[in-house]
Amino acid sequence: MPPELVLVGLRMPRMDGLEATPPIKREFPSTAVLVVVTFEDPDYLWEALKAGAAGYVLKSAPTGQIIEAVRKVHVGELV
């Protein structure tokens, strides 16, 4: 059973979130991908969307905002 939602970071040990998203989406097209970042950068948002992510959320965002982002991408919305 494919995962419903995957959270990826921009800086991960073997492959960053932008590199990891396309293979995730190829293997599991219905899986939502949310990129979790430490800083806001419109270029990263654009690259994440091009890679197939549903958007990104800041790690420093209030807990409620992070939960809302997860809920939105889980039902197919972009954040």
C-alpha cells in the first residue's frame, strides 16, 4: 500500500527533498509530498512544485500552521 503523504526536507543525507520527490511521485503518483524547510525561498517553492510536491512549510511555523499544511496536501490542495 503506498504512503498517503510524505514529508521531505531540503537537506537530507543521501538525496535532498527536491531530488527525492520525482521518484516518489513516479512510483506512487497518488502520494502527496510536502517539503519541510528551514527558510522561505520562492525559488525553492517553484522547484518543489516542478518536482511534484504539493508545496512547502517552514519548520519554524506555528504548530497549527504545519498541521493545516499537512491536512491540505493530504486532501489534494497546494500550500
